[in-house]
Amino acid sequence: MNITEVRVKLTEAKKNRLQAFCSITIDDDFVVRDLKIIEGYKGAFVAMPSRKLTDKCPKCSCKNHLRARFCNDCGSKLSERHPVGDSSGKFKLYADTAHPINSKCRDEIEQKVLVAYKEETEKAKEPGYKPAKMGEPDADDYEGKDSKAEEGKFGEESF
């Protein structure tokens, strides 16, 4: 695996533990977005992209996050649901959507992301600093564009 690009977008609130969002490109072919740089007790670390775990409302079957007290859709009071705990006794409220399989890969990602984060924080101190673009990529970001994608013709037949 070769991490060919790291984009870092610093957050505004420095009092918050969340310091930045970032995306990585692997082998110029695969992008992983929404990695987070968080200031922990032992220094900054990289958190993988994740989603909130949900459970369905017994009345309307709408999905609600595990700590919700009322349904987002029908407003019914939800019964006390207890999130699943892990071996350390912490409740699991989020699930990773992408993550490294081994510590060597995690260390490589974390090292490259934190180096890019430090570089971005130094650039942010300079006058005229412009933050990195993070949203959807521009059409120019891809060399081998699909003709339908280039024309904006995504239909069911193309999937």
C-alpha cells in the first residue's frame, strides 16, 4: 500500500478535541474520506471514518441512534436500549466504515496523516493561508475519467 496523497482540513474550534478532518488517497486509485485527527491525552491520533449505530423504532421501524429517547420519525418514546459493551466495558455507539486490518498499516496511515497535519498547521500560520479543498473532487482530479461520469450521465444502466 502506498499513500499517495493526504488532504487535511483544520477545524475552527481549537478548544475542541477534534483538530482536523482528512482524506487519504491510496495508490492514486482509492480515496478514504472523513478520517479525523483528535487531540488525545497522549497527543494527536487518527480516528477512522465511522457511523453511529442505530436501532429501529418498534412502532414505525424508523432508524434512531442508540441513545435516542424519542423516535426521529413518529416521536414515540423509545424504550431504554442498552448499547453493546466491549471487553473494556465501554459502550459501542459507533462502527468503523473503513479501517486498517493490522497495526503496520494503521501506523503507516497515522504517521503520514500526522506529518501532513503538522505541515498544514504550519501553513495556517502564514498570511494568506487558504485551507485545502475537501468536499467532492473536481472533474480535473481524475485523469482517466469515465465518459458518462464526465458528461454527468449517471443512470441506472451505468451501475
